[in-house]
Amino acid sequence: MSFESLKGKHVVILGLANERSIAWGISQKLASVGAKLVFTYVNEAIERRVRPLADTIPGSLVVKCDVASDESIDFAFAAVAESAGAAGIAAVVHSVAYAEQADLKNPFVETSRSGFHTALDVSAYSLIAVAKRAVPLFKLNGGGSIITLSYLGADRVVANYNVMGVAKAALESAVRYLAADLGVAGIRVNAISAGPIKTLAAAGFPHFKELLSSFAERAPLKRNTTQEDVAGTALYLLSELSSGVTGETIYVDSGFNILGL
């Protein structure tokens, strides 16, 4: 078994925003082993960032997909099905999260009902909705792998993470329930809990620069997490090298998660 299991296979990438995205690091790793990539975008502004990146990987497909809309997910996976044909898909990378700025900046107790709904819908339920549409295409391939991206705030209180921490906790729980449901079809589902990385999404969190500095000082490896760190683990989880791994949250954070006070 090796990364060859992904060569020539279709992989769907949800959540690519720009070249600093964790999803882009994963995409480059997948491209290096010959996977055929399908990128999604939520709106025209993101499309303008995604298409130039996709153009650097020959044979890539770019489709619109708003994970807050069942109709949009249906449309996207119909396009994926047409492209993949009888071979189906081998993997899905879910790198999607969103919360309203006010619900990140305000004390958690002031989280709005609508903001809570939005954060949980986009950041957690979307994994379930995407998995549902992907299952028939995975079955054509004889199984496959889904990964999603989480963060330590799912398990511990992280300043200014607030409602996103609750959403990530729900996401990690969904990973376990999906793994239990889909294992019979040979579909594995796992999460990577990455350390803080300078991405477009991270820019929306208050005091992020201070968080990065503190993280590097305290982590056992004495450095911040990189795109490459996460991409390497993602490639392992998406390939047959991890054929016996499902329902797990794997920390890729320079060991920060093992620390106490």
C-alpha cells in the first residue's frame, strides 16, 4: 500500500480560499501523487482566488458549492459525478468553517441565536451534508476517505474562539458518528486538529498574532504549525497507508495539545 492508491483518482477539495489555505497545502500534496482535484468555491470573490490556483494543477475541475445550501451541494456533486464517471471519487477534503465576527469578539454568553446556527451549520453540519452526497461516488470507487479540519478549541477553552469552539466540538463528534455509519461501505472519516496557521480565516480572530507567538514559545517543538505539517498528515489519512484508521482526531500542532498548565 502507498500513495499510489490516489493516482488518477478524483478528490474533492472544499474550502480553498487562497495560497495560504491549509486546503492549498493539502491540494499540492495530492497533486504531487497524481490525484485529480475538484475545487469548490462559495461565491465570485472566492472563485477569483481559486481558479488561478486550480490552473496550476493540470486537469483540475472548479465548481460552485455553497455548503449552506442543499441545492448547491447537489449541483456540485452532480458535476463531480459527471467528471468522475464510473470511477467515482477516492477522497473528500472538508476545510470549511465560518462564524460571525460579533460572535467571536463578544463574550461567549452573548452568542446570538442566529450566529450559533450559522456557525454550527457551516462549520459542522456541512460535513454531514457533503458526506451524504459523496457516499454514492465513494461506493463506485469501492470506498475512500474523508478528512476535515478542526482545532484545539473544540476540546479546550481558547480565548476569542467562542462559538467556533462549540462548532468544532460538534464537527469532531460528527466525524465519529459518520465513521460508524460509513465504515461498512469502506469509507473512513477522520479529523486533523491543526495548530494555528496564518490563513484567511485565521485573520478574523482577535489577537491572532499574539496567539501564534505564544504557541511557538510553549509547543514542545518550539515552532508554529505549517501547511506542510498538516498536508503530510492529510496525505496519509487520504491514502491506503491509513486503511485501518477512522473516527479519529489527529493533532498536528507541534505537540501543543499535550501540555497542561
